[in-house]
Amino acid sequence: METQGWKFTSEEIAAKPDLFLSGHRACAGCGPASTLRLIMKATRGPTIVTHATGCMEIVGSIYPYTSWAIPWLHTAFENAAANASGIDAALKALQRKGQLKEHIDIIAIAGDGGTYDIGLQALSGAIERGHDFLFVLYDNEGYMNTGIQRSSSTPIGASTTTTPAGTVIPGKLERKKPIDEIMLAHEMPYVATATIYYWKDLLTKVRRGLEVEGPAFLHVFAPCPRGWRSDPAKTIEYSKLAVESCVFPIWEAVNGKRHLSAPSKLIGPSPQRKRPVKDYLAGQGRFRHLFTPQNQHILAELQRQTDERWERLLQKCESGC
Amino acid sequence: MEKLVKQAIVALNGDEAVALAVKQCDVDVVAAYPITPQTIIVEKYSEYVANGEVQTEFVCTESEHSAMTACLAASATGVRVFTASASAGLALMHEMLFVTSGSRMPVVMAVANRALSSPLNIHGDQSDSMAERDSGWIQIYVENAQEAYDSIIQAFKIAEDVGVSLPMIVGLDGFTISHTLEKVEVFPQEAVKQFVGERPLPSVLTHEGKTVPFKLDPKNPMTMGPNVSPNFYFEFKRQQEEGMKNALKKIQEVNTEYAALSGRSYGDGLVDAYRLDDAEIAIVVVGSTAGTLKVIVDQLRQEGVQAGILRLRTFRPFPVEELRNALKSVKIMAVMDKSISFGGFGGTVFTETRNALYDAKIRPTIVSYIFGLGGRDSSPHDLRKIFEDLIQISKTGQVETQVRYYGLKE
Amino acid sequence: MSREKSWKEISIAGVCSKSSVGFMTGDWKTYTPIRDVAKCTKCLTCVMFCPEAAIKWSPDIGDIEFDFNFCKGCGICANDCPTKAITMKIEGE
């Protein structure tokens, strides 16, 4: 895949008009809101956004106000990818009839709820059919909009409102579903992970995803201070810690060939750069109960799983898979 | 008044007739999932696509829920869309049916009416689309393959009318119509294309302060499908109801326009009365059973019985005035329901008919017959018994059971 | 005060009729960011990270500006400024 090598300066991006506008009603310090702003800065021309039900969909479309400066469609929770399929088909029909001359990019946006769980079927179907769209997953590890319930993206040990840290069961017992591996297994043209702190990397990946002809998947790690019970000021810092502790390594896979992105790549040969998971967990209220003597084993399990996934990732990237 | 257009006669089953009509209507996107007994529609259409006979984007979605979503989204992008389903597939779309109507997208859907599970039954019964009567979709039920062909063509004109802007179901009885080969008169492609025309778009006011055509268009961005507070929701629902009201008129208009071209009219488009002018006993029914009943009515008339039938063609919006008018001479009637609404007082069509006739000057006696569930067949000989029941009631003045299960092994 | 619009007057299907820039979220904040201009290197990190797009880069004046009509006082800008040029103070102090 040839990328068009988009080069940009901070000034250019900063001066570019926002397409996700101020006045949306996300919480103060919302990671996903920051994510969406940046995603929209990376658009390259006429764009249509379709959105699954969730925090970002709600906060930007409280009738009669809208925070979207581009055409935007929301229908239901589980079908952002099916929306994208329909729009893609319609645009192709219009082009074939000669009624549409320009190319219009389609971005489907969903939270971890609308991707990992209820949205998985529609996403898998849309990818298999090869529709031309970019699917952006903003992952805050829970069903935040409905009150911080667990999703299959919630990591082990996290306290959510449906897996509360109780006296008998200390939070979620299941591990975080490896959605990216599932996406890679679809043999799709472009799969990548990114996060807010490394915003230049994020923008580049959005642009690459848009340039790809066919389906592209971008998984953005977006901390939620409300759901994570963390300091809103530290939202972006947590996204950095997630990468530094290898809880959320960032990489991209072009036609299945995976390469680590610079911040994660640095850690491979220099394991001393890898921060312990507890540095990342500290200050997050949802993990506070893990710092007690009786829950130490869960903390250890979380470190072990992180290490195991990281080692496996290193091997896969080296062998180019 | 336009001249009658010359039509060719072909042998088609209901599903094939639907597929042909869709082909001729210059549909831009078809997103569908196969389910018996609608499969022939999607298969036939796939052949048209594979042979380059249509310019449609054909999307084989991974479920009916996604099929309806893709249709909705494509319609939101300003193009003409079609889909088809039945039974469990229609039920799976349930959430999206409400969303499509609320989004005011004129999606046309053929439903090859089939029984709902459980237990699984693939045969004809109208419970599937009757169960969606609250969803805000216009519903027309056809009597035969010819009407299926005609109604699909009419559907695009009705649904896409700017004053209507509601999605529409054309129901055809599973297997009885969908899989039965019949003689169908079809138009040449050009005539249909001309009749249906281009899809018009209503206008909306966007957040940019502009009044523009209602579609996703980067030149005129708009936000569709927001969340609304209790302060706003009610008004949007009232708007949908207005669309339904306008549909009553539009269905009649389109029926008349189409009759001028085809030579075929289905009653007034809403109700199809057969020998009802002076009828004293009558049956109200939806769908293909009407065909069989007409044969019996002819026999009874020969015997001097003043019998008639009313085929209710349009179920949503429910044509109250037209129904009252058509049945004004009838004293005793049966309403046959090929569906069941558990725990209700009689069948669905019975309930709505009785409701409409409650304020009639002379309230007729109305009996509910639930029949044909899961494709249970009824022969002319059997169906005649219903008229005989009505004759009995007229003699004795007694209605022993108001809700009857016709053809049930008791 | 204008009367509320009837169902006949509003656009169908809930198409949004106002931009959210008409909804000032600035009154949500408790803390407000104060910038020490001397320390600011105009790296534009705060502009990129602000979830509200409340910090704007003006190329014509070659400087950033805070839009307090929308700032919710989250403190991300202060936390992530590489030179610690921004501090959060209780509004009104």
C-alpha cells in the first residue's frame, strides 16, 4: 500500500478549523472528546461521519444543538459499521450514475461497547464485504454513557458498576478481549492502534486509514476520567502511561504486516524503558482495590498478562506478521 | 388521461414479480438477507445484478438488522432503496423499523408473510408484519402476484412522496403468493421508470441556517438521528402521524394514476370491495384468501344470498372512512385474521375493524375468525362454512362464540 | 421569550437546527487556566489536547488564545504543558 505521505506542522493542524465543535457536553477532561477533535483534524476532504450510540454520539447531538460541522448520521447502537455500509453503497451508486464526481470519505465511530460487544457482528460483516470506510474505535474500557458498566474491553480487575469490587468478587474477572487480533484475522488492508498523547502518530494513522481503499480499523485508547475515577487533568498522561507500560502498545499493520510505532518500538530493545503496570494503574479509582494485600495477586496477574501479550506482540512484529 | 400502456404477459411467482418490479424501478441500493419464503426475491435480483441488467449496489448483509440499517443509511444519502424479509428476519429488524420510520426514510420492503417461531414454521401467516403495526410503516397487503408487481411499483411513489416520507411494507402471503406461478402482465422498463420518476427529497433547516434537501451531503452538512429530550420527542412522532394521514390520500391517487396506465385498479387503493353494495353478510379479510372467498361469494349470490367481501388492502394507515362506507349495508360480518395477537380480544384486523365500526349508525354484528396460522390451508369448501355461520347468526340472532379458531383441531 | 415551535414548524426527523457553538459550556468550570506567557514556547500541545477546542492558535498574531466561553477547567493543558507555563486557579480568585 502506497501512502500519500501526508506531512503537517503543528501550526497547520492547529489553524485547521475544527469539525467537532466546542459546546459539546462531554465531561471535563474527556479523552474521547480529545480523540474525536484530533480525528477530525486529519480528514482530507468531503467526509461523512456515522456514529454508534454512546458518549460521543450523545454529547455532540443534543437536539437542537449539534457539534458536527460535517454530515453526520446516527441510527442505533450496534450498527455503525452497517450505517457505513449503506452510505458506501449509496455513494457508489451515485458515482456510477454520474451524479457524484468527488470522493467522499466515510468514518464510522463507535465506543468499545459499539465495537467489541454489540457492534462486533456488523463490523465483521462490513469488513468482509470490503466497504470503503475507516472504523474508529474510541476505547475507554467500559459502557460509560449508561453508567460505567463493564464491556469485554474492560481489563481484568477493573471495578465497574456491573463488576464492582466487592468483598467476594474483586472487580472484573475476565481479561480484555483482543479486538485488534480479531481485526487482523479478517485480513483487512489496515489495522492500527493509537492514543491521544502521541497525537501526530494518531493523525497520521487516521489519514492512512482514510487513504486505504477498503475497510480500515483504528483503535484509539481514550481514558475516561469519570469512569476510571481519575483526575481529569491527567487524561492524556494516562494515555502515555498506557503505552509506556505496554498495557496499550501502539502499532500499525498494512496488509497484515505489523510494525510497532516509535513510542512502543523504543521499548523492545530497551526493556528498562518499560514501566511497571502499577505506575499506570495508580490514581485510577477503578483499580484502587488492587493495591490491598488480598488483591495483590490480581495486580500480579495484570502485570503477567501485559508482559505475555507484549512478548507475543514483539515476536509477531519481528516476524512481520 | 394517459393511454393504456401495452403490457407483456409472463409467468411469474409472487417473489419473481416483486424482483422484476424492483428491477424496473431503477433502485440504487438493495441490502438484504435471505429468509424463506423471500429467498427467490434476492436470488432473482442477484441474477439481474450478475448479468448487468440493473445498476444497483447489491449488499448481502450479515443479518436483517444490518440490512435495514444499510437501507436506512443509503436512503439517508438520498438514493432509492429496497429490501425484503419475512418472519424472524422482520422480527430481527424490529428496532430498526422504528428508527427507519422515525428517520423518515422511504425504504420499500417486500414481506413474504410467514409465521413466527417458536416452534419454527416456514409457511404463510401474517403475524410477522401485523406485529410491526406500531412501527410507523405503511402496510399494503396483496392478493396475488399481479398485485405484488403493481404494488411494489406504486410503493416507491407513495413512500417517497414528500408529504408522506415514510417507509412502506408490501406484504404477500408466504408460499401462497410468493411461490405460486401466475399469469402476470408487466410493463416495459421505460414505462415504469417514467411512472416512478426520480426520488424527490423533502427540505429541512440545518444548523447552518440553510433550508436544503434532506440528505447526507458534504456541501450541506446536517446532523441526522440526534438525541432529544421529552421537550421535543412528541412533536416528531406527530409529524410521522401526519405522514400517515397524507399516505391515505396518496395511496388512492397512485392507484388511480396506475390504473390509467395498466387498466388495473385495486378498489380505491385502500379497500377492495367485492359485491358489497347491497351485501347483508360479509367477510373482511387481508391477503390472498380474498381470492378464494370471491369464488364462494359468487356461488352464494347465485343461491340468492346477499354476500360480499371486503379485502382490506391498506392496513396502515387504517382507512376508517373507506371501510365504514364500504360496509354500510352489512348487518353481520366475519373478520378473518391470518395472524394472532395473544391475549387480545380477537384478531388484529377484527379489533381495528370493530373499532372503526363502533360509531357506525347501525353497528353490525362482528365475529372474529383466526385462521390459517403457520400456513394451514383452507379450501373453498371449508371457507364456505364461515358464510354459513353468518347465515346461521342472521337467522337465530345469537352469536355463541365471538372469537373462533377456524381450521383448528379441537 | 419566544414561544416554542409547534410540530408543524420544525424540520422532520429531528435534523439539528443549531450549532453547539451557541451553547457556552464555560460556566461549568471551577478552575480556570492561567498562562505565564514568558514560559510559553508556543509548542501548541495544549491546542491539540484540549477536548473543548477552547485553546485557539491565531497565526495572524502568532499566539494562542483561551476561549473561556467553552473551557470546562479540566486541567489537561496545565498538566501536559512541557514548560509548566499553565497553572489552574479557582475561578474568581
